[in-house]
Amino acid sequence: MTLVFMLLVTVNGDLDVKATSYWFNLNRCRYFAQELNGQGTRQRYQTPVMAYCVPAYKDPKNTSIHH
């Protein structure tokens, strides 16, 4: 098992399991979370999306993990 960072995405308060992804690098995970969270502020509309990163242990042989 390897410590990675799991990007979780919620839409209207419900976890979108299909949007979950795993990252070796916390900074990359946070980058995508910030992009998803900030999409409404730049476009001046309200978005029901919230994204954040949490640590998780995953087996790289069984899970696709981004760099």
C-alpha cells in the first residue's frame, strides 16, 4: 500500500464517485481541486461543485494513480 491523495468531488452535496481520482503529489491534487472549486467565481455563476483532497492508502497495482 502506498500513501496517495484522493481527489473527492461533490455535486449538490452528493459525492460523485465517478469523479474520484488518486494522485501521488498533493500539490497536483490540490491544483485540480482549486480549479474545480473556482470555476464559478471566474465565470460569475454559482456552481454546486466542491472538491478537496484527502490522504488514502492504495495499491498502485490495482488503482490508477496520477503523477
